[in-house]
Amino acid sequence: MADSLSLLRCLALVGAAQLLAACASEAEEPVLPPATVRNLMLGKTIPASNVVFAAAAEPPASDQDWRQVGQSARTLAEAGLKLQLGAKGSGKDSWRRYAQAMADAALKVAKAVDKHDVDAVSAAGNQVFEACEGCHRSFYKKSETTG
């Protein structure tokens, strides 16, 4: 009787462990695949930066145009934060600094947009550009982002 009770306890423990393992593996699977740097650049960063840079060349004409520039600046700031998560290897500290610099400059653009200050949008847009260019000089490999 004691042996069958021990066997039942053992089977119950094994079953519980399998159930917990199944629940844990389901919880760890992301709903969407993680964004790659390439996806983030092509899908968010580049389109948003194009809007910000265009606003310096041709100031927004309507409230809707200003909102679009502001939203693009906020998208850039968010992308900068996401890019920091991808930092790895020996250059991770530099990578994070560039990504943070882009995010900080993008938030300056957003604040300038709130004031409809074209000169401040342009100046902060230049800071976004400088952060992007610095990062690209250090990390961009054409073969990784094309084709």
C-alpha cells in the first residue's frame, strides 16, 4: 500500500511538473515575433525621420501637418528606446548612447512641434541626424540591411 501511494505521489508530481512546464513555455512565446533592427529601421525609424527632416526643409502648413511631425518625432523616440534593447557585443555601450541620443533629440523635436517652432524643429532634427549618422558610421553594414 505504501509503495502504491508513493507511486501515485510520484506520478502526481511528474504530471504537475509537466503541466507547469507547458504553461511556462506557452507564456514565454511572444504574440508577435521580436523586431529586428532592420525591421525597426525600415518600418518605423526611416519613415518617421523622413517626416521630421522634411519639416525642417518645408515647415508644416496645417495643424494636421504639425501633428504628423509630432507623431513621427514620438515614433523616433520610441524607436530609440527599442534600439537600446538590441545592444550587444563589445560596442553595446556606443550603440546605446547613439540610440539614446536619437531618442532625446526626437523628444526635443516633439516639444518644438508643440510650440510650432520651426527653428527648434530644425535644430533638434539636426541632432537626430547627427545621432543617426554617428551610429551608421560605427555599425551599419550594407549587406545586413539590403536584400
